[in-house]
Amino acid sequence: MRAELVDAAYQAFAKYGPEASMDDIAREAGATKPKLYRHFNDKQGLRAAVVERAKDLMWTNILDAVDFGSEPIGKVMNQLVDQYTQLVDEHRNVFKYLVRSHFSESSSESDQALEDARELAGFIAGHFAAVLENVGADSTGIDLVVQSIIGASLSATDWWINSQADPSAMSRSAFRDHLSAIIWGIIDASSRARGIRIDPTATLHTENIGLL
């Protein structure tokens, strides 16, 4: 029943926008609002479930599409961004809701939903930090780099979704390319600040990390 209620939340966001209320979600589920509260306690609990579903979609779609060990890092990043922007395009109101929640509630250390949303970024950061340490480079501040990428990506996502009402708005493919360039810019600048150069056409292995 809980999974069906989360499905209803996605449907309500698609129909009513990110401002969809618990009443709207209960209506889509064909359930009473007290029944909704029995499963989620409050809207924060529902948001956590929505984030969890989005995270599962990203893990499934993104990690199944890339090979971190054998693909060039630039290609991996482009595949990650392509899968992400495709999910955003398919679930615009859900992501708009999640972006708003991130910026309005990110200061809460007890927000487990936010921690779940960061899991994929943490996985990538750990892999990147391990490679840096293997070449003797400073891995301090990798979490800051990852959070900068998350913040830039979410801000860009919010901008792109809001721009889609304009007939001349940026296409998803153009958004994907711009977001890839922004993310790579953060990675490249951070790497150079540590005295190393990462070749986007090579795999992220120690032997492919050059010193400046």
C-alpha cells in the first residue's frame, strides 16, 4: 500500500504541480487523508518516500548505464548527466518539489531524505578521493566539491524546469550539454587546485592522472 501511495504522489505532482497537497495525493490514491498520515505521519515523511523513489530511479537508470572502471571519465560523466536530465524531463514537477525541499530544508541534519539524495554523489566522491590518494594528491575537501556539484546541478535543474513554459526554451539535450560542461568545470578546477590534471578521454585510474 505504501508503494501505491508514493505512486499517487508522483501522479499528484504531475497533475497539480509541486504544490500538491496531502488532500490531492489522497484523492489520486483513492484513499482518505487519515490513511495517508498512517503511512507517512506528515508531508515530511511523504517527501522522504518521494526522495527514496527518485533515488532508486537514479541508481537503477544511472548505475546500470555506466561502467566506472573501463569507460573514460568524460564519457561516464556525460552518461550520468544524460540519465539525470532524462529523469528530470520525465518527472519535472517531482524534481521541482525536491529542489525546493533541498534548498528550504537542507540545514536540518536529521533530514534522512536529504542524506538519501546525496548517496549517489557520495559514492562518486569516494571513488574520486581514492584515486587522488593513490597518486599522492590532496583529497581534502572532496565533499565540498561534491556538494558544489549538487548545488550547481539543482540550481540549474530548477532554472531549466521553470524555463520550459517559454516556447523558445532550452531543449533537454542542450541543458544536458551545458550541465555537463558546468560539472566538468568544477571537477577540472578542483583537480588543478590540487596540482593534477584529469584527462576526460581516459579512465579514472591512477596511471591516467597527470601532475601539473
